[in-house]
Amino acid sequence: MKFKKVFSAWLCLMFFALLCVSIMLVTNVAFNKDSSSDYFSRYRTFEFRQSDGGER
Amino acid sequence: MIKHNSQTLSPIAFYGIGLAPIVLLCTTTLNALKFSAVLLVCMVLCNLLYFAFKPIVKDEVRIPCYVLLIIGVEYFIDSVLSEFVIKNSSSITEFVSYLLSATVIIYMFETSSKVKNFNASMLDCVIMAGEYAMCLVAVGLFREFLGHGTLFGARIFKSGIAFFVSNAGGVFVTLVYVLVYSILTANIGKKRTAYSGLVDRYELFLEDKFMELTPMKSLDEMVNENMQENAVSEEPSTSTNEEVK
């Protein structure tokens, strides 16, 4: 009974993971993004620090 | 519908969490407004998706499901913002980076998971985001006014107090906001209790009036009435029997 409960919770989680990846893929296709480009390089160098008003 | 209880749902005012976006991002009003708008859109989209698949969601893994949804929606919002709204992509990096933490924190305090009505759930979601956004905008406004000496970019003072632009100033302004918010909600709670008490009393009064206007019959009167009715219903049957004889 407990195994069934855990399995159904895991399935639910996997479904949402699949949904998340699907949203990302659809967005990629819709906006014609190339993941090999440096589009997301801004996140690689991102540091948590104080904002200066977004005028950089 | 579960009634919204601001004392349990406002994470910043009553638990002091969710400070990072407020302290680090809300240095100007415009920044705070932009972040609030993005947060609201993100939460509404997440709620829509969550509600679409609600029958299969297990309550034990509700928060991880929300987190996965938020990651997907955030990716979408990031793409839309960088494609259509803001040309300088580095300025939206901060918004999107803090968006995850803010949204997850708000969703950890939501109580609408058991609400089956779609409208009530959406209203709950918008109220939660609105409460957080209100804090963001209030803190951003004060920090801009006191720290930079400007209001929506227009200069009012020659220079501001640098303390309010710093992180410590942000925490200070947030604490003042929390104090004001707590006092206001406590007063509203008191008035709401007094009002509901008045409504209850008025309902009781109306009930009494109704009972006075339509008085209850005593037991003897009811028995007498019953007997009379029985007598009336038996009379015609006896007469017909006699006629037959």
C-alpha cells in the first residue's frame, strides 16, 4: 500500500518534470533559440548582488 | 472558498522570509513595479497549469510540482521578455533569477490546494502575489525617495541618504513596512470580528422578531386542532355508511 502511494507520487513528479521540459522545448522552438549560442551566458556569470536599477 | 487570512499567507510580514528580492532588487519604484508585474504573471500562469493537472497531483509532492512548473514558466517568461520587451538582456537576468525564489516562497504558504473552485483558487493566487507586490512597491518607493532623492526618476531632492540604498537600509525599510502592516492587519481583524459579531446579533434579533410575529402554538392547542380535524374527516364517512345500511 505504501509502495503504491510512493510510486504514484513519483509518477506525478515525473509527469510535472516532463511538462516542464515540454514547456522549455516548445519555447525553444517558438522563439527559435539555439542552445549552443551564448544566449544564456549572462546566467553563467550572474552573481547575487544589489541591483543598480536595471540601467546597466 | 477558503477565506483569505493575511496573517498566515503573508510570508514577508509574519515570517520574515523572501527578503532577498526586496533588499537586493527593490532599489527603485520602477524596478519594484516591473518585478511585481513579472511575479504576478508567473504566478497566474503557474496556477493555470497547476489547476489543469490538479486531479493527478498528490498532495505530498505539491511543492516540488510547483517548483517544476515555475522553472518551465520562468523559462518562457525569460524568453518573452528578452524577445519582445527588453532589448538589454542583462537587465532581466536579475528579475528572472529572483523570480524563482519569490514564487516558491509564496507557493509554500498557499492554502488553496484544497480549493476545488477555479475562480477561488485564482483569486487566492492573485491576492498572495498582490500582497508581496505591495511590499515590493512600498519598499522600492521609500528607498528611491530617501536613498536617491527621486520619485519615478524625477529628481525631488539634490541628494538622498546613501544608507537607504544599501542592503541594511533595505532591511530597515522592510521592517518598518512590516510594523505598519502588522498594526493595520490587527486593526482590520478586530473590526472584522466586531462586525461579524454585530451581524450575528442582528440575525438573532431578526429571528426573535420573526418568532414573535408568528408565535408557536402550545401542545394543547395542537392536540385540540388535530382532534377537530380528525372529527371533521370522520363525519362524512359515517354518514355514507348509514345511507348504505
